[in-house]
Amino acid sequence: MKLPPFKRLLKWLLIVTVVMVLIGGSVGLGVWYIYYKPTLSVDLAMSDGTPLKTYVFNPDGEGPWPVILIRTPYPFSMMVSIMPPSRYTDGEYSYVLQSCRGTGKSGGEYYPFSHARADAQDTLDWLVTQPFCDGNIGLSGVSAMGITANMTASLQHTAVKAAFVSMAPQSSFSESTFIGGVFKENQVSTWMAMQDAEDEVEGLRARPVWDEQWRELDFSGYLSKVNIPVYNVGGWYDIFLRGNLENFVYLQEQGVEGAKGLQKLSVGAFGHLPISGELDYPKLDTKFGPMMGNDELRWFDYWLKGVNNGIMDEPPVKYYLMAAARGDKVSKKNRVIE
């Protein structure tokens, strides 16, 4: 079902607002008007023949390079405008952006995170055969893209070396769809509208019981398979903080070889959307946001390039210790703990 033009405009503005907040709002509006031409644009056929639109942005010069993969349900134009490919290509990474099944210019029917692992497997298998890929792949994503990154991490693909995941739940069932068994009406309806999938809301509402379909689509059933270092970033006011915390604790303490003891967690004073009211926490550390400033690239430099930059010598957990932050009564006790 298509939205009327006015509602489609509102939907677009909502998407833009959400993603700008998720990445920290650090990119100016002027970048919207820049068109980023991919080095390669491929209709990549999945095992069942469904084509997924896959965009490759390579650095200047001769490859191959390590690859950063992001799989998204959001529009291509929005993704490259708000998070420019240069974020990765300037760091000598090949950046691969793929539209999930049934979204953007990809084929197939859309249903949240359907075929997430199978499509990621086909994509990884293709990537390692490409001349631009040096065989080392990192996964990145915020929110929905964080979920796809987590699902991909659970495949134990030998080319995937690390992941950087911000504000993503462990369980889409219990953290974002049914809270204590109650359907999360506003969040689910709004988010599905962002994917032009309003007609599927009633189907979700009718499934309040954990079943085989939920088990297939929910990351909670695959967490134990993750065998790579994952840098989790959460916000104290974020709707998915529980997932970031639980994913970190499990993988750090009980994870399989390759994951156990190699995780990192950062928690800041922010939410999935701007915090309402008068709260205004001091920016004590300008990098302390959803993408953790340079920490994402430092993380990938260490695990994908072998750069000894000291990131693994730092504490596994750092967090923003919140104190009063209302109006003119901002406490000096607000600080970052490492």
C-alpha cells in the first residue's frame, strides 16, 4: 500500500531525522545535494535468483582493500548523503552498501530481516571473489543496519574479521515488537511505514507468541554463533540498550573462540532520537556518540589491517556517568568513565 504524497513526504522527513540522529548529526545538510557515484553497481543474484542492488565504493589507487559491508532497508540516496562513502574510502577501505531484499532497487518481497542470514552469506561469498576485496571484511551498522550486521556476524564466515554495532537489539521480538507481551504500536507502525510496509503491521500484531518464524528472524537465537570481536555502542536513553549490554556480556564472558574476551562496549548519554525536555548533557568527549568518533575506523584498522593502534589495550567498557543536566543546573559530576 502506497502512502499519499503528503504522508510520503512526512515519512521521508522522519527517516532523515532518525538516521541523522543515529549517526550523531555530524554531517552538514549541504552534503544532501552531493551525488556519490559508486565504483560498481551490481544486481547481485542470491541463491534463489532474487537480485539485490549492491553498490561498491572503492578508494583511489590500486587495490585490493579490506571491505566494510552495510546492509540496509533504507533508501540509497539517504544513506550516501548522511553517511558519505568517503568515511570509509578515505581510510583506505572499500565500502559496500547493499539494499536488503524488497527495499530500494532490490528484488523480492520485503519483510523485516527475512533472508537476512542467507542473503548475507551469498553476499560475502561474492565479495571474497572480487578483485577489490583483500579477503578481510568488517560489518557496520546502526539500529536496523546493526541488526543485519549482527545476523551476518553469526554466519562464522572466515572473511569476516570484526563488527561495529550501534543501538541494535538482541531480540526484535521482545525488545522492539512486543514489550512484556504488549504490541509496541507506535514504534512498529511508524517503522514499517518507513519501509512502505504498513500492510504488514496487522500480521505482526497477530503474532504475540514466540514461534518458528520469530526464531528464524530473531538474532537472539544466533548470538552464540558469533565468533568475531564486536564493538557495541549503546545509549542510556536508547530503546535497544538492553540488547547492546546483553550481547556484550554474553560474547565477552561466554562467547566462542574468536569472540570471548575480545569485545568492547561504550554507552553514552543519548537515545535513539533526541532526548526530549530540558536535558542537555555536556559534550565532555566529542567522540562519545553512536559512531564513537574515530573508534569505528580504529576498530577496523586493528582487526582488518593489523594496525597496532592501542585500541585493544584500552578498557573493554567505557561509559558516560550521568548527573544533573537540566537547564542551568548541569552538574560537574557528568563525566566519562574508562
